Amino acid sequence: MARMDVTVRGAGIFGLAIAWECLRRGARVRVIDVHGPGAGSSGGIVGALAPHVPEQWNSKKAFQFESLIAAEPFFQSVEVASGLSTGYGRTGRVQPVVGPEARALAQARAAGAATLWPGHRWEIVEAARFGGWGLTGEVIYDTLSARMHPRQACAALVAALEGAGAEVVTGAAAIDIAEEGRVVHATGLAGLLALSHGRGRGFGSGVKGQSALFDAPGLATLPQLFIETLHVIAHADGTVALGSTSENTYEDPTRTDAQLDALIERARELVPPLRDAPVIERWAGVRPRARSRAPVLGHYPDRPGHYIANGGFKIGFGMAAGVARVMADLLLEDHHDIPPAFAPETCF
């Protein structure tokens, strides 16, 4: 059997996306995850690919913009190779305009988008344009935001990888399998905690999030909705996702509770199509957040031949295409344009 060029530890969105990009460039790739694809926060239900606001521009915002632009062709390649849907769609996003101060700020950001978001808009329009959400008045509409179905995306990536000859090893078989070639650690919260061990300072932490999935057909073509801190995403399969809480302290990382009950109740008050829609799933999980609050990409400290891709937190799916590109550059070509703010040493 041919020796692998790249071993990826972790079958979440970062690990699978890096594996796919490396494979597309001709590398022999093996993905290892005892728990299986999308077992952590990548197996959630929300899938909001939303940009940072077009102001106070920095390297993180620029990288995210480029990643969101690259997402469409990247996930199209996955769908073509796998024959499966990733749930991707650039449907945009709407946000209600509440009061004159909010309107003035929205206008300033529209001017920023004209410069910082080439090819995309941030504009104020009448809510009636998106009548399916049942809103009134004015809304901010941006054309850059997109949606993704996290589980479908992970499943499609696995199918694309295996169909193109990569190995995806899960369960008991993954426990003792050899690491070959260059090794990428994309292991989420466990990886951040492992990096912290023995260093005298935390490298990152986990933030729990709770979300819900409604059965609400007929809304699939609507842009995602951001209203009073709630993310509401209409998926192509007739479901609508609601997210999410942000909990820095928690007892059970996978149990939903009254905080999600309150989130659902608030969504029913604010979003007319959800008032009578049944909740078909409740989900909780922990998202990896690095100390820097930015993705952590680059050489693994003190481990030659090992690399890290972690800290996706709330923007992992939106960053995936860009992360895959720069990590494949580093792994296969020994060069990269990873922003310095993403370097592992910045997190200590």
C-alpha cells in the first residue's frame, strides 16, 4: 500500500475540508477520527455562513471574506464528486432596522461594503421584499451571507474523499492506526486542551451552544434572518434552524435545557412562520474557541512535521474553504499566506 502524504486527525469541517483540498492537489490522504465524521460541533444543525460587518477591517475579516467567496466553488466541487448535497446556498441575510441610530449605522456600513466587499452589497430595503418571514418596516439585506447544512456537508465530504481514493478511518479501527506523512491536528476542543497541557496557560476553551430545528417547509428560498441575537436559517430540505446560546460554563455539554426553551419561545414571538411550526430536534454541543478568538493555523508547537487547524468556534464552516487552501499550501508546498494573527504562538 502506498504511503500517505498527509494524515488528518479529526473529521470535523476543518479536517475534512483540508483533506479534500490536499486530495484535489494530488496528495494521498488519510483521515482519522475515532468518533466519526461531524461528531463534535461540526455535527450541529445551524449552518449560518455570515460575514463580519464591513467596518474596522483587519486580516481576520479579510480572510473570512475571501473564504466566503471561495465557499461556493469549493462545496460545488464536493457535491459534484460525491453526488450529495451539502446544503450550501448563498441566500443572503436580513436584519430588521430598529430606530434612526440603527439606520444611520446601516448606511455607514453600506458605504463600507461598497469598498470592502467587491461584488456584494449591504443595503437597506423594505421588509416586504422578503415577505415569507412576516417582517414589517425596513431590513438590512446583505448578499454575501450563505447557508450550509453542517451534517450534509460532512457526509458529502466523506463521500467525495472516499470516492476519490482517500481513507477515512473511524471507530475502533482508528485507535492504533499509523500516522504517515505530514500530520494535521484538527481535533476541536480536545485538541485545544491538549495544546494547553503542560504549558501553564490555556490555549483555548469550549463554548457550549444550544440550537433547535423546526419543520417549516416553504421557506427554503428565503435569506437567513438575524433578529435580536437570534440566527434563523431556512435550509433547502424544508427545515429551519435556530441558534444559539453561548455558554462559557456548563455541566453537561450535550444536554439541552431551559435556555433553549427560552430561545425557542423568543423565536416564536419574533418570527411569525415559526409560531406553530413543530420543533423536530434539539441540539447541544461545544464549539472550540482559541484564546485569540481566531482560527489557529500553522505548525504545531514543538512537533516537527505536525500542524494544527483549530478554533473554528462560530465561523468554522464559513472559514473552511480558506482554511483548506492555506493549509494545503503549507502541507504540500511549504509556503502559505496564513494571517500572522492565526499563528499558534499568538494563542499563548
